[in-house]
Amino acid sequence: MANHGWLPHDGKNIDLATIQSAFEAAMGFSTESFVGITQEALTVSTTGNSSTFNLQDLAHHNAIEHDGSLSRNDAFFGDDLHFNPVIWATTALRYGIRVPFSSPVITVETAAKARAARVKDAKLVNPAFNLTSQAGSIGETSVFLTAFWDESAGGVPKNYARVLFEEERIPYAEGFVKGNRTLADVVAMISKVGAVKV
Ligand code: HEM
């Protein structure tokens, strides 16, 4: 979002009103959608102002940031913030990105299984692995599916996911059009993701 300028480009001094207007303008999310997560972000703020946070603050381990991310390494290994091409390569394979003759979209089932598999991988290699609740991880997969879901295609176009993770931009150039999304849509998606047998 900051790469596009929807959020301040320097990632600094972001408040709830900025999150609300940015996610509405960029992706069509209604204003209640990210109140809860912004409140969590404010608990790890280093701005000196209790109403604002810096994007960098979100890397704080075990606040929102957690082990077993789809595209980032665990904090135990040193860098939990930046895109990690090795971690992502496995998720991309599980999403079926660049897998010839596979479906062009990521379904709820595919995303749910890829998420759970990454958590299992992280558990195996990280001696300090800690993910007491998987709610955050399931929530992120669900927000991702809700935001980029293409109703007519029946999933999230793989090209959208590739651009989001690898190029850190919103896939407007690939055809993404902002929808009309609410917190209720995210909650409904969380139920669907949680219902997949993994
Ligand atoms: C449409 C809105 C959003 C989408 C599509 C989205 C998507 C995602 C995705 C897919 C991940 C997982 C990345 C990974 O596992 O490698 C993630 C992680 C994260 N998101 Fe969001 N997000 C959104 C809004 C927000 C907001 C509003 C905040 C904070 C104010 C936030 C904070 C975070 C943080 C801190 C993580 C890291 C968690 C981890 O350790 O994996 N997100 N988000």
C-alpha cells in the first residue's frame, strides 16, 4: 500500500483514519474492516503518539507478526520483515504458481492447505517456533482471498498473488478491480478457510 502511495511512502505515522481511507480507496474495504488490526498495531507503536504507528513497528514478534508466514522467515532466523524468496518458492509451488496446466486461480482449499503446510514446515525447522493461536495466520489468508477474489473465475487469479508477493504491488495492471468488501466478508471467508480439512 505504501509502494503505491495509498499509505505514506515512508511508512511512518499512520493512524486509523488513514488506514480506513486507504483500504477503501485502494481495495473497496468498508471502514470497520481493519479497526481491530489497527488497534493491535498501535500496541507496538514506536512513534511516541498512541494514535499512530510506523509500518516497521509491525515486525514486532508475536504482536501481529507470527511464525509460519507464507513469504517471510521466522523471527528466530533473524529477519521476519522482508520478502524471503526461498520461503515464498514453496508457498508459490503450493499455490500452483508457474505450475503448467494447473488452474489459473487459487481456491479456498488451495490457500488453506498451503497455509497449514507452511506452519508445519516452520514447526519442523524452528526450535523456538511459537504459534499458540493460528487465528492471525488464518485471518491473513482470509483477508488475502477476500480482497483479491474474482467471482467469475472462482478464486484469486494466480497472477494477482504473484504480483502481490513478488513485486509488492496491488495487481491493478493485471486486471484487479476494487470490490465492495466488509468485515463480514472476511469473517465468512475465515469460516471457509477454517472448514478445509488440512
Ligand atoms: C486488504 C488488506 C490486507 C491484505 C490483503 C493483507 C494480506 C496479508 C497477507 C497475505 C499476509 C501474510 C504474509 C505472509 O504470510 O507472508 C499478511 C500479513 C500481515 N499483515 Fe496484512 N493484509 C491486509 C491488511 C493489513 C492491515 C490493515 C495490517 C495492519 C494494520 C496488516 C498487518 C499485517 C502484518 C503485521 C502481517 C505479518 C504477519 C506475519 O507474521 O505473517 N495487514 N497480510
